[in-house]
Amino acid sequence: MNKINFLKPDNKNLPLFLFIGSLFILLSILDFSLNNFFDRNITYFLPRFVSIFTPLIFGIIGFHLIRIEFSGIKKLDLLNKNINTSNFNAALSLFIIFLLIFCVPPLLNWFIFDANISGNTKEACTGSGACWVYIKVWFNRFMYGMYPNTEQWRINLSFTVVLAFAGMGFFMPTMYKKYLTLYYTIFLPIISFFLIYYLISGGSFGLVWVETGAWGGLSLTFIVSFFCLIFCFPIGMMLALGRRSNLPTVKYSSLGFIEFWRGVPLITVLFMSAVMFPMFLPDGTYMDKLIRVIIAITLFEAAYVAEVIRGGLQALPRGQYDAAKSLGMGYWKLHLLVILPQALKLVIPGIANTFLALVKDTPLIFVVGLLELAGMLGLAKTNPEWLGFSMEGYVFAAIIFWIICYSMSRYSQNLELKYKTER
Amino acid sequence: MSEKIIQMENVNKWFDDFHVLKDINLDVESKQKIVVCGPSGSGKSTLIRCINRLEEHQKGNIIVDGTELSENTKNIEKIRAEVGMVFQQFNLFPHLSILDNCTLAPIWVKKMSKKDAEELAMKQLEQVQIPDQAKKFPGQLSGGQQQRCAIARALCMQPKIMLFDEPTSALDPEMIKEVLDAMVNLAKGGMTMIVVTHEMGFAKEVADEVIFMDEGIIVEKQPTKDFFAHPKSDRTKLFLSQIL
């Protein structure tokens, strides 16, 4: 055991190095944790500016000692290859570990350990953490807005039916598979529209009429996003084709349309739809503000979708057009059979991006007085009974939006994989 | 003498200021095989792309199978359905299987039933000896197989004329032969063919006439034997001395 060189760890004294190294790393984490949580500095005897950095120094020494190539221990080799390749990387890893130790426990405390969930009044919130009672009490409003409590089954029923119809597409027999696109783009929106018109809005079949101003919460987020997503895609596709058309009228009207909608902020568009648009309607006609808002967002997003799809169209080699033309295909056959299937596949990530942005833009409809999830939060936080709980509300909304957006993102990745072909 | 299937009279074409085709006069008879050669940039590809109007000519007349090429889109689509074309870069549709590549146009343009189209496609794929690849996608095939599939795809439209735009230029030397074999078979079957190529062996074997182009002009047009044995112009002699 003579002549151990501690500056150059090697395979021969593996257990010794491993032991001392791990000890140092443990010491470093212990030092940091004690400092952080209990205000105890175990290196108080050192000068102050040194003792601040002791956890980092111990850690780097520890990582240096266990940096032994081809040790034969699988986990250690993996560690050395990935996060312990040099002193700098070791320092970065330590820094991240310290950051986690610093952030995670307080967050967990706020979210779970110090949080209150039982009870029904503000007084039940005695802990220093989050007051989930607030969310619990307001949950119904966050989901359904001002929709009358006794009528909420109508929303639940409509959503269940739409989901069931959407799910049916997956289990369709193979021989009807070619109508799937038609089913999703035409049949489903029509069904959804009638459900919303007759069931949620009511007014006939003995159902109480509920005006759109009372709709709200997460269900309104879904309604607005659903219709905007479904309609902005075909419109955007037409605009993209129009912009590349050889016919000057089609080309320049598409161009003008796209540039107009891309040039104005969404919030102005919504204002216009609420304030200016009714002025242009002939006297006596009336269009519901929810429909106006959906049209406004649809046209706005269609311009973005158009530009994304145009990117895909331009990425295709000219030979594809030549080949399709040489087989006698006209404009529509060429685009529907050859160009669009390839171009749309290329732009799935871009389309997903636009759609995510759309969902997250829906809160802006508060400017016309429609309160979806985020809008209801704004309303709830100004309620004099429940002042001071906006934090819980926004965290709740963030989590809900994150779940929606993350599932959409996963779905788009799934689609990308499904339609992947070699070129 | 058989009928003239393609007639070109004083055809001129410009790319902006660049005069690509200068007063081209060319008649092709039914079942004739013509090879077009010449240095790059001489306008040979543009010439055959004009025949099915992938390029527009600005002056002169082109009459294909009795129909004049003009702005009339119906005429253009009709002619394109009768004129098959094979490209240098294959240009198969990568999102469709080999079989679907072949059946797409017959089903949608010629309104054939799916069953008939598939039968026809399999027959054509057998002709070019890749029936076993029918279920694969273009990306999974070698260059030679892709080009043979492209030939089969064009033949599925049962064209009267086949145009080949440097069909072997993008291929490995080893794969050139399998594509040329498919083309020789096609020629023996009596198809009218116009081939832009530098494969002089192929020209000697199947061509009735060879055309030499340079700078947008048809410099020389002779029956194959005479073209190689007694080229008239000096430019042709120079070209042949370099390529043979």
C-alpha cells in the first residue's frame, strides 16, 4: 500500500479512492444542507470567505477522487462518462445538486406539508403553505364559470358525447378509414356545434337558456380552443396555397389577408370584434359575442398556420411538382395527393407550436367580458371574502394549462413518429 | 411512313434574357426512338420538358398527337396523361409505397378501378423486374430500383410517348445497366421515345436518330449510324471525340 498518489486516482486502490471520494461528496452535501436548513456552519473555524465555498471544494475533491476510468463498476463508469468528465463538469453538477436542495424542500412544504386542504372557509387556512381550500371552494366556478349549478350536467354531457365521438374515430373499421379526415374535420365540428347550441346554450326542448356571458372557466377554454383549432387549420391551408398561387387576385388577397392579421395584436382584434364589428352589421341582426370571438381568433391564428404550412410547401423539391404534373394531375389532385401529405408531415412541429400558442392565447378573451379559466381567477381573487389567495389560483391555472399543452405536445410528437418516412 | 406524333415549329424559349431554345424544328414519328445529346446547358432538358409543357415555350408551335400546346389547361393535362416522363432524380413520391406510386395517377387521373390499376402496376413492375419491392417505400430502394420504379410509374398511364431526362446520370455505374436494360426492353416493345442521355452505347443500340444540341440550336440530326460514322459539323466531332 505504499506510494498512493492522491492527485492521480487509479484502478489499483479503487476501494480506498471510492471510500474517501464518497466521504468528501457526502461531507459537501451535509455541509450545504446544514448551512441551508439549520444555520450551522461546520467549518466556522475557517475564514468566512473560505467557509462559504467549502461545500463546493469538498465536492470537487470528492468527484476528483472517484474519477477513475474503466473501474469495472457499471454505475460509477456511467457517472464518470456523463456528469463527472472534468472538474468543471463536477462543479456544475454540484451546483445543480445544491440548487435542488435549496429549492425543492421549500416548494414541497408550500405545496403539500404546510398546505391546508380540509375545511370550507378562509379561516381553515392556518398553515404557512398553500391554501388549497380556496381552490376547492371555487373549483366549480373555475370549471364552469357563472353557469348555473343545477344546469352543469349539460356541459358535462356535451363534453362526454364529443369525446366519445372523437374516440370512435380510433376504433373505426379499416374499410371506413379513408373517411376519417372527413369525419374529424366536418362531421365532428357539426356535432359539437349542435351540442353546444342546443344543450349548453339551451332555450329549446324545455332547457333553460343560458347566455354566453355566463359561460366560463375551463369549459369555455375548451370550447374556444376546440373550434378555433378545427377551423383555423383548413383556412390556413387554403391561405398557404393561395399565397403560392399563380392567379394574381388569389395571390395578393391571400398575401394581404395574412399580412393584415399577422400585423395586428390579438387583443386589438378581440376589441374590434366586440366594439367595431357590430357597427358593420345591418340593424336588427345580432351575432353572439362568443361566436365573434371564435371567428376573430380563428382568422388570427389561420394567418400563422398559413405561414407555417407555406414553409412546408417550400421545403419540397421541385421534382415532386414536375413528377405529379407529368402524370397528368391538375392543380387540386397534385396538391391533395402529392404535395400536401408531404408538406403537412414536415410542419407538424410548427403547427403544434401554433396550436399551443392558440390555447394559451384564449385567456385574452377577457377583454370582451368572457371569463375562461384565467379570467375566473381574476374574478375570484377580487372577491372580498377571499382576498390574498391569487398565488394558489395562478399556480392552479398554470398546472392545468401545462397539462393541456404538454398532452398536445406529446400527441404531436406521436404523430411525427407515426408519419415518419425515409426520403 | 407513319404519322408524325410530335411536331415542333420554330420553337423559342427564353429564361429572362437567356435564349435557351433558338428556332427549334423537330418532327418525331410514331414508334421512333430519338437520342438527344450535347454539352450541359445546351437546352436538351428544356427541349423535352417543353414537349409536356413542364416548361412553357414563348414562340412557335408544338403539336403533340394532334393537340397543340397552348394556355388551355385541359389540353395540357390531356397531353401530360399521354406523355410519360422519367427524371434524373427519380422524383418518386416518398410518402407512398412503390405500388401506390404506380397506381396513384391511373386511379385519380384515368379513373381506373383500384383493382385494375393494381393489376396493371404489378404487370409494369414485373416488366422492370421489381415486383417483389411493391410493398416497400422509395427510401428503402437502391437508386437503380427507384429509377426502374419511376419508369413503371410512367408506363402505368399507358402513354404513347416516353420522355427520359438523363435517366442514368444520378446512378452508380453498377446500376446504370439495369436501368438501360429496362429502357432497351421498352424500345423493343415499340414505344416512341425521346431520350436525353450521354450513354452512347445505348444510343447505338436502340436509337433511330441522334440529335446533337449546342447553345440552344439543333446542330446535327442524323440517323444513328451516320451520326457516329460521319458527323458533319466540327462541333459534333469535337464532342464525340471527348465522350467516346
